[in-house]
Amino acid sequence: MDKNPDEVLTQVVGDILESQAFMFSDPLDELPSFPGDSLLVAMHFSGPFQGELSMAIPVELCAEVAANMLGLEPDDELAEHRAHDAVKELLNVACGHVLTELAGEEPVFDLAVPTVMPMDELEWIKFINSAGCVALSIDDAPLVVRLVMQ
Amino acid sequence: MALNILMVDDSETVRAVIAKTLKLADIPINELHQASNGEEALTLLKAHWIDLILCDINMPVMSGVEMIERLQEDEILKTIPIVVVSTEGSATRIEQLKSKGVRAYIRKPFTPEQIRGIVEDIIGALDGQES
């Protein structure tokens, strides 16, 4: 594996946010403080190596992602309803691309279905301080992505 | 020729985006059906004639690969063109899918142009079969 996983995560997640949700991200140098109601979205993968890709994201940003993917206003009820589904799909697409970037196009990975659960402040702090995290800023909202490989 | 299309994806958001993309691309649609996994799709296929299946791979209950294998066991259903729309980028996996009868592969995130190009190719092939 020649590529730096942190750089790959930053690039891939930024590209997918841009192409799927028309949102632009910037890498954050400092760990972001707890933004309030947040979600932990996670999915396992297995293949030549196994691990988990996960993402800590403010609830408000999830609705914006859903709205942008569906071409709705952020306060549209449908965007709020689809928020969990939209961020699970965002992570799913990111996972496929991260694995191709890191392992190349030959290996086959099995991707599990993403899960989503609420995250409190303590869980946020523990997550962002764990190894394998990169932090991004999207319209001043934080998004932290973590890749764990075993 | 207006098509009966079946979208199979566990994400409601993706199904909504694909539906919107098909409309934007001016694909002639007669009926647009949805299923959230392979098992739902197989049930739906027993009740409706479908001209084209757009399906994901990683889904709960029954994956896209298992659904495709089940379709290949049926003399009629195996003739329906299948386009896989998935996040996976493995060339090995794509070749495996094509060997199971998959007509084309679109990697997420996709553009309306990609969907349009592939569906138009398939419509052309279907029209050719009819004439």
C-alpha cells in the first residue's frame, strides 16, 4: 500500500461530497469541538485486509447532504426524513473508492451495510482522538472520518 | 419504446436520485418499480414485466449478486438486461458480474450522462430485437 490513508480519505470524501452533494470541504488542522446533536455512521469491509470506515457528522449537516443529493431545500421534511439514509450512502460510496485507491482495482472486497447511531459529546471526543481520523470542514460544520485497517 | 424499469437499491435516496436522473435524461418510461433488496425484486418480477433492471450489489436480505444468480436460473428472467450501479471499483468483481450476464456497470457516484448512455444502448438493442 503506497498511498497515505489520511490523504486518500481527505481526497475521496471531499470529491464525493462535491460530486454527490455539491458541497465543498477543507481539511481541518485542529480537532473540532462537539457540534451538538451528531451521528456515527459506520461500515465494515473485508477482503485482502479488513476494517471499518466510519464518520462522525452533525445531524444538521446530514439533512443538508440529503437535501443536496435530492435537490430539495434543507428544511424540507423529506430531506430530514432521508438524512440517515443519505449519509449511509455517502459513506458506502466513499468506502468503495477508498478501498480502490488503497488496494488497487484487482482485489475484491465485501462491504457490509452501513449503520447509523446517535453520538454524544463523550463519544465524539473519544472518536476524534482515535487513530486514523481526518477532520474536514463543510460550510463551517465539522465532519470527521476514520479508517481502521486490521 | 417506453420501458418498464426496476431499480433495486437499499437506499431510498439512491432510488430517488436514479429516478430523477432517468427523467432528466428523457428516458422513455412506462412503469418505474422499486425494490430495496434482491428478494423484494424477485417477488416484484413475478408480478410485472420488466425491460431493464438497475441494481446495487451490497444490500441486506439478498445481495445483488445472489439476485443475479437467481435470475440466471430462470429461462425468461435471465433475458432481462441488468445494469449494476454500485460503489465497487474492483475490475475482478466487474468481470465476475459480466460473466453472470450483467450487461453494464456504472460506478457510483454516477452522472446523468452515464445512465443515459448505457440505457440508450440497451434501448437500441431492445428495439433491434423487436424489428
